[in-house]
Amino acid sequence: MLITREVLTRMGATSANSDRYVDALNTEMAAHGIDTVPRIAHFLAQLMHESGCLRLTVENLNYSADGLLKIFPRHFGARPDAEAYAGKPERIASRVYGGRMGNGPEASGEGWRYRGRGLIQLTGKDNYRAFARWCGEDVAAEPDRVAGDLAVQSAVFFWQRNDLNALADVDDLKAVTRRINGGLNGFADRRELLEKARRALRELGLAGTFAPATTPCVPSHRVVPLQLNLRSAPQVSPASLLASLVQGTEVELRGPATAAGWVHVRVLLNGAVREGVVAERYLE
């Protein structure tokens, strides 16, 4: 494993929420290369800030007039305007997010429909559509799933799509924050959470990589064709490609195939166990 529930509780999550998300986090981080101490620490710091330490998977837009003037000055330039929207989350979202990120105008209500959800607050119709293509689930039609069973996947998708591993590798917290937030809102808290993550990983002796000695892959099948793509999600696209498995590569099946024929596997690659999905018909 990459992290334990204690890493999450040390960062401020409750035991219940840590238990709820730790397995999915381990699976998705491993599948997408969030598997070194710098990458894990930066990812968890941003995720914990955006989700209120795993408590929130839907954006809270219930602002007072003062809050609107402070957080959204471009959209609420005068106090009477802010007071007319204060305490009305649906109207606030429709105004703030309307007409951008692929959303229709304020009157369309799409700013509210595609408000921030998931553990890194996926926002905007364009992002929901991109995530749908990536994961193979129609979240544009069912946006509430991003706050539910796809909360972790949506965070990893956003991280991967914005190439945040590269920024974590050079320890550029400001650049990571700007790419997620658009600015530096909450920067002090993100920095504190980053230090908590680093300290927890260090003190608990978690090296941030899948070690075959502790999490061995138990082969059950072999790759039949000359080459088989290991993907992060059951969606054929460049973004989902993790690696190419050559003929004869041994893999461990992690459950039954989906109706579409995709199966979750583990495989030892370059000394580390990686996880992903492949088409079951190409295994024997």
C-alpha cells in the first residue's frame, strides 16, 4: 500500500472517512503514478484542503454578502448585488460559473449543475465531459456521481490531466495550488497540510511506492497478443494509457470482468506493482 488510514487521520480526517477512502486512494494513486513521497504528499495536501479533510464532496456555495465580495469580487462588484445573492447557493453558482468552463449562461443553471464535486472539486461542464470520456461513465448526465462513487477517481483524473505529478516532483506548491484553485486561496492551509503529509509518511515509514516484497503480485493469467494496453479506466484514449504489456506478461486478476469485458488487474512492472484495467479476452 502507499498510505494507511493513519496518514489520513494525522492530516485531520476522521477515522470513518479515512476508512471510507483509503482503499480507493491506494488503488487510484498506484494506477496513475502518484507513488513517490513528494507526489503523494502534494496530492493529499490538495485533496484534504479541497474536501475539508474528506468531509465534503460537493462545493459549499452558501456565502454571505461579505464572503461574495471577498471570494468573487469579479462577479459581485457592489454590495447591493452581493446582498441579492447572499445565502442562495444555486443562484451564486449559476452566476459565478455561468458562461464559462463549457457551461451555458447564468439562466441555464449549468453553473449549479456542474458545480464543484469530488475530492478535488471538479468544476464546469467541460471538465465533467472530459472526466466522462476518461472514466467511461456518463457523469455529465449524472453529475452527482462525482460526489459519490467517483469522488476519488475524479480527483486523480484532474491531477493527471493537469500534469501535477511534474510540479510535485519539483516541490512547487504555489504552481500546484494555482493549477487547482486558479489562485492561491487557502495557501497557508495547503502548506500546513503538505507538511503534515510529509511528516506522517516519514514517521510511519511509508516510502511511497509499491514494494513487491510487501505487496506481491500473484499471477493468475498471461497476456496472449504481442502487446496489450494497461489502462487506468475502461476508456480507450491516450489519457487512460498506463503501459503496454508484452506477450507472456503475467498479471493478477482482481475481480470479475465488467459487462463490457474490462477486468481489473495487478502487474509487476520495473520492480513495482501497478494496477489498471485490460480487456479480459486477451488473457489466458
